[in-house]
Amino acid sequence: MTPQPLPADPEVTDALAREHGLTDDEYARVQEVLGRVPTYTELGVYSVMWSEHCSYKNSIALLKTLPRDGERLLAAAGDENAGLVDIGGGLACAFKIESHNHPSAVEPYQGAATGVGGIQRDIFTMGARPIASLNSLRFGSLDSPRVRFLFDGVVRGIGGYGNSFGVPTVGGEVVFDASYEGNPLVNAMSVGVVKAGETVSATAEGVGNPVYIVGSATGRDGIHGATFASEEISEDSDAKRPNVQVGDPFTEKLLLEASLEAIATGAVVGMQDMGAAGITCSSSEMSEKGGVGMDLQLDRTPQREAGMTPYELLLSESQERMLVVVERGREAEIEAVFDKWDLHAVQIGEVTDTERVRVFWHGDLVVDVPAESLVLGGGAPVYHRETQRPGYLDATRAWDATDLADLLPTSAETGAGTAGGALVALMGAPNVASKRWVFQQYDHEVRTNTVAGPGPTDAAVVRLKGTTPPAADGPGGAGSPGGAERGLAMTTDCNGRYVYLNPRRGARIAVAEAARNVVCAGGEPLAVTNCLNFGNPYKPEVYWQFTEAVGGLGDACRALGTPVTGGNVSFYNESPDERGGTRAVFPTPTIGMVGLVDDVAAHTTTAAWAAPGDRLLLVSPAAWWHTGGVEASEYLAHVHGTTAGDAPHLDLDEEKAVQAAVLAAIRAGLVRSAHDVADGGLAVSLAESAVFSGLGAEVALPALDARLDAVLFGEAQSRVVLSVAPDDAQSVRALCAEHGAQATPIGTVTDGPLQVTVGAEPALSVPVADLARPYETAIPDAMAAPEARGGPAV
């Protein structure tokens, strides 16, 4: 067929390069690399590959300082599409988290849906089968109709794609704060399992091997999506809806099965998802990694729209597509697999020895660039930005709690200004309240391996079907005769308020809390993936936050033995403010963590109390169980409308001792429930366990030289509340002491109200039903407003 004539390309000029997001220095560097002025299509290629989203040009130097080594790691950070850790028994866990913030801000349903789809492909391109999804979501105040619309669309998008794809959404977090008003954060995580040694790398090898595009046809959706993700949200962002990809979960399900079947043939040399920057990214990264080149016949690409140009085909981010390098002579095997699943599998090129990506259009050469010049860690620019400590920290650190009226103790009243009233108010705070409205829209039971899903557990737990616990003589052994199975605990965590007030310590706390949650669910923390959400890196104060936070992540990961397997950086999370400028979100380095549960039947632990009469123990560092005040707390933010002070105290050695003690007690079979002390402090931790179980408690805290609101609602770290059988309390206390922690008896589970005394004086007494009511209704009531729903149909 005679090709249709293409429209004439615009003349490539300095001004056009700037419109593509390249600086003058970067455009000069492109010309130096090529030895000439780039073609229009080549300009597009460099603009997306050197965008922040693809090149990490403002973050890679700092990311390389994170700990990336560990005895369980099977792939170095950044080497593959996702992290890979050994979980024993001949199995490996692949996991990763990524952002889809900007697309979700302008098209919440599809932005969130394609975020879910993209992260799943990162897992199964390695040969791993996804077994669970998680997410971390952040929005502005639910008082805003626009926020309710975004929240509704994002949640429906996650459910619409994930439920159809058939992988359970088992956990995550949802946070509301005014800082995210115009720029929501939508971070998606996927966890998969593969037999060790049976993974596939995103590498092109073997000169002469054919290169295939498989999956869906290519359209115009998502063109310059990577560039869009590398700029601030503005009033013009709605015009960029075409930059948002459109997902098809049913096609993705076919692609999953076809990809795993193709990998099983042994004919696949390398495979990479076509995510950001589409064919451009996958072809250049695979070539550079293998030290080879590619010649691509772009006109062979299956297209779903007429008249597409080489520029559009190379930059399209149409979903559900892979680039696959196949062993020469085995093309028919691969084509048969994808034909069986009714998917495209078209050879569009071959591997060369040129180390260049060359693209042909009906025989004409339209792109000829060195692969190495395009990629992260290769020829893409690397910057070290200016830093400056933010001026706002002077004001936040100067805040003094003495200006705040302390709470009044009460035994029956729960009105304003009383401890009971504050607790009821906090149980209805959107950041504390039940997220049932969210997770009831997700299928978290599909595939029947979910042991502990969303709700009364600090981390989700998923069964590894067919496995057995490790034998006493080492990992991966034959296991116990009881035939119990191992599992994975997984969570996402970050308190952006802490990071805003103290970036280094706040980032440390994000890692520590993720690990603490995994431990409370019965798992041993293994490794982390991260999604680093920050503002504009060209602003010195933002880059100072980023630098400090990365340092804090490294500190905590080294101390807790949880290396970083990879992840994602999302800059430019800013939106217009009322003064005509822009405002960044709270710096939010979201942590995704996985841990190993030796025996899911015996060790999976929830936060719900088991029975009246059980004893409550507060596990804390050996030197203290309460320290600090209400600064940086959810109580201060929700009840008093103030974000101020410093992030809570954290000593990583103390944290490690507490986690070791709790895990040892769980593995010894001595723990009936475990719940960490986090948002809302000790009182909220107790109240949540009461609501989860329908039981109350009589809690007696010793007299302290501290404010009542700090004792009840302060968020000092490294604390976990355990419930244990009466006969086991002393054993748990002894075990904690052996690990350098303490277990302080604080009360007994009852079938009455939640009662707390401090120094023998009544502090609060609230019926469990009065705690459950705001906890369960706060978010559904907010979302009942008619303007909340809207956007694309499910």
C-alpha cells in the first residue's frame, strides 16, 4: 500500500526546543551529541527522554546514595523494571511503586486506572505473576466539591481497573490535607511472585534477534505524557487531557497471560513495558542496557488511528503494550502465543551492533540517535540543584504548646475541650476514620489468597499458596509437618506532615512506620520501594526538602536492614495559590514495604482485640514509654487546625529493638493482637482496636509530668499495643526485655466502654458505639454530596 504523505515537519529552532521542555543548554547538548540539528521527531525523542519523569536528571545523583545492597536482593536498584528479593523456597518477590499524580489531577478515573495498569506491567514483564495491589492516595479537604470529585474518580478508577484485571487490592492509605488541594497524589504499588532464576530482563541482546511490539494497537493517547508529568499543575492543565492515557484492563489481563506464557517458552530474550515515552523509552533503554542498537520499521506498528506520524507513534503512551526481543528462529512460537490470546505480535525491527536506535518510516530514516545518549545513568543530563533551608521552619519550630489550652479529664462527658470529646472528634477525622468507603469498591479477595486485607490490620498479608514455613535449619527448608503456608506482609506508609516539619526525621519515620506495620501483621521486613513526591526541584527550598528526605530514607533503611529496591520520583507537585504563585504539596516520600510471614495461619496478627480479660501491654523502648508533646500530631491538625512543631522523636536503634521484640512475641505464639501507635496517638490506637473488635478496655496509665493531651494524643514513635492472654503477659514482658525493649502493662480488655485513667484519675470513658459511629460514617457522609460523583462511567 502506498503510504499517505505526511504533513511537513516544523522547522526545529531554539524556540521549538524550549516549547518541548528542553533548556537552551540541553538543546545545545543534543546538537553536540548528534553533530547536527535534530529532526523534529528526534527533538520529540530527546524532549521525553530528558524530561524529569524519564531521566531523573534532578534526583539520580541523590538516589545513588540510598542503600541498595542486601543478602536477599536479586537485582540491584534500577537494574530491572521492579525490585526483586529472595523470599526462600525457590521463590522471589517482585514489587514496585510509582506515581500517576498529574494525570489523576485532570482525569481522575483514567489517571488512576492507568497508574494501576502500568505498575502491574512492570511486574509481569519480569516474569512474575502479580498477587496483590496497594495504593497511597492524598487529597485536599473533603469540604471541597472538587476534591470530592477527584477522590471519587480516583477510587473508582483503581477499582474499575484492578477489579477487572483480577488482582486483589489489599491495602494502602488515604490522607487528606489542604496542601494536596490542587495536586492529589496517586501512588500505585504492585507485588508479584516468580520462581527464582526464571525472570526476564528488560535487555536487548543478540545481534539479528527480532524485535516485536505486542499487545494493543498504538493510538494518540498519552503523547508527551512524560513531559506533562514533569511540569507543575496549572490552570491550563485541563487542556492536557489528551496527555492522559486510556486503559483497558481486559486487554491487560490477556497481555499478562500471554506474556507469562511467552516467557515460559524460553524464546524471550528481553521484555519491557511501554510506559512513559512509549516505544522511544523501551527501545532506547533495552538497547543501552544490552550494549546494542535497534533498527525499527515504525510503519509496521499496529495503529488504531489513521494518519499517525512517526513523531506520534514514537511518543504515544497507549497502554497494554510491550517491546519484546525474541530469539531468532523462534518467531513462530511467540507469534502463536499472542495469537492464541488474540493480541498483536508484530515484528517491527531487529537488534543491531550499532549501539544506536534507528527508526525508519517506509524505508526513510527519520531517527538516528545513540541509545546511550537518551537514558538514565547514560548520556541524559544529571544536575545538582541549589538547596536552601525553608524559611517556614523558623515559624513552625517556634510554636509553643503552652499557648494551647490542655484538655479537661472527664469520665462521662464528651463535649468540646474534654478528653473524651477530643477522642470522638479524632475518630471522625478523615485521616483516622475508616476507609471502608474506599476499599469496599475494591475486590480484595480475588484469587483467594488474601489472609488479612483492608481494615483491622496494620499491614495486608497474602498467602503464598503451596509453600511451607522454613525449617529450623535455614530458609527454604521443607517446613513444618503441619503444612502451614508462608505469606507476604505489605504496606504503604508516609506522614507528609512530619516530613514538612522535619524532612530527614520525617522520612526516617516513614520507613520505621512501614516496618513497624509489617511487624505488627506478623512479618519480617525485607526491603522497600519508594515513591518520592515533591514540588519543583528548581526551587532551592524544595530541593533542600528532597535532599534531607533522601538522607533520612537512607539512614532508616540502613538501620533497619531494608535496602531500597527502586521506585519512582515525582517532582513538580505544585498547584496555583491564591497569591498568583504556586504551592507545593507536603513533601511525601511514600514507602512501600514487603515482609515475610513464616506461617500465615499462626503468625498473621490483626489489630482487633480477641477476648475480655486479655491483658494490654505497651511495647516501647527500654528507657521510656511516653515522650514529646502534641506537636506535628493529627490531634493538633484536626482539633486545633494547626501544623506546627517538630516531627516526633525517633531513635532508630530503639525502633529496631521494639520491632524485634514484637516479632519475637508474635512468632512465639504469645500475641493475640498488635497495633502500632501512630496518627492520633495512644488513645486513637486503643479506640481503633476497640472498634475493630467491639470490645472495650480499662486502661490505667501512670502519673506523668506531662499534658493530658500529649499523653493521650501525642505521636511518639516506636510504640506498639499488644493484647495477650493473661497467662502469657509475663512471658511477653520477659521476651521484650531480652530484645532491649519493655512491655508495660496498661490495662485489660473488657466488654464495656473504653476507659482511661492517668495517675489513678479518670481521663475519659466513652462507649465503643460512640467511637464507632464517627469512625464509620465520616467519609461516607462527606461523599454523600451529589456533586461528589461524576466523570467517566465505570
